[in-house]
Amino acid sequence: MGFTIGGMREIRTGTRWRGRSYRSAECTAVAEYTSLWGWDVVRGARAVAGSCSCGRRDCSAPGAHPLESAPEVPAGATLEQVTRAWAGTPDATVMFALGRAFDAIEVAESTARRALVRMERMGLPLGPVTAGPDGRAHFFVAPGSAARLPGLLYRMGWDDPASLDVRGLGTGHYLTAPPSDRGGRGPVRWLRPPDLHAARPPQARLLLGPLAYVAHRSRAQGPSPLPRAARADRRRSPGTRRRPLPLPW
């Protein structure tokens, strides 16, 4: 295929690239995504001096949306095929179309870092996790998970899932992929890169408990909503024996 996993180390460490070298890095990354992991890749617009390369003056997401005129690079494309495709749009960023190989759960990066420590200690299956310059992180989960997310949170005891800073992204959404710049604010990077031992993204229900718990604890303003079971436990009289509550994950 013309590249190796080891050859990606410089990209994943956040090394800054410029000009032709930067484009070569992006092509190598795309070839890994398509050939090794079997993901479709979409070419995205780039923000330049506050304007979007799409040319629209009223662009609502400069440097953070797909290029309408550029066809996607399908899963299975080789490095040679990717390089030819990118030659037509050399300044394009790399984006993933969600709802195909995976959906994503979006949380604050600070939440993601704390949750990852908890998940690893619990031995939960983990997929890739990205972090962007906007302070948001994305956990890759099985396709279709985004639509089920509100119901899963409610069954875990969260009456108002919208009050948590946990958001599901699926079909119709796009993620900027490492090592591309997002919105002119800086590169997207891996908090947890793809792993041969976890090629398939996990089911959202396996990660949602720890994510919701850490997101709840991380809220900086206002009273945080508690799960129904926890609120009922608080109303118990001091002399009432507390019944252990099952963990939601």
C-alpha cells in the first residue's frame, strides 16, 4: 500500500507541516483511513485568513464542511489513488462522513480525558477518539448509535439528556480528521488513535455510562441534574438503609 502504521507517528504527534509536506501527510493519513480501516473519506473546505475556501461570503462554517464539488474517496483507496484524487483539490482538508462505518459521541475534551482514564480502568472496549482545536472530543461508536442516544440516557436515569454536555452525531454530520486544520483554529489530533485490536467501534451503551457520569461531574455552572434513582436516594430519611444502586454501565 506504500505506507505503514509506523509511518503515521509523525502525524499523530502533532508535528506541523507546511506546503507539499503537509499535503503529503494528509494523503498518507487518508490512505491509512481508506486502505487499513475501511473508512470513506470526504474532502473538506479550508479556512484561509478568516474566509472559507468554498468561496461563499456567507459561509456558516468556514473550513469545517465538505466540498460540494469534490467526490468522496471510498474505502479501499490506495495511497496512489488518494494522491491522484487530492491533486485536484490540494488544499482540501480530510473529513469523515458519519453514519457509515461509525457514529460519534461528542463531549468536552476535558470530559473525554477524564472518562478515558475511567474507561481504561474498567476495561471497557474503546474505539478511536479525536480532539479538535475547539475543545470538543469525539468518541467513535457503532453506526446508528446517535439516534438511540437520548433513549439510552433516559433509561440510565437522566430525565433531561439535553442538559448533559453529551451529543450524538450520525448521518448527515461530518468530522474533521487528523491531521487536518479545522476552521483555521488548529489541527485535529488523536486522543486515542485507531487500534488493530479494536477495529470495530464499540456500542454506545458501553461507553455512555462513564461519559454521562463524568460530564455531569464536570459541569461548571448551575446545579447539575441527578439521575432519578440518585434523587430518590437523597430523599430517604437519615435512618433508612440505603439500597445499593446498580451502575448504568
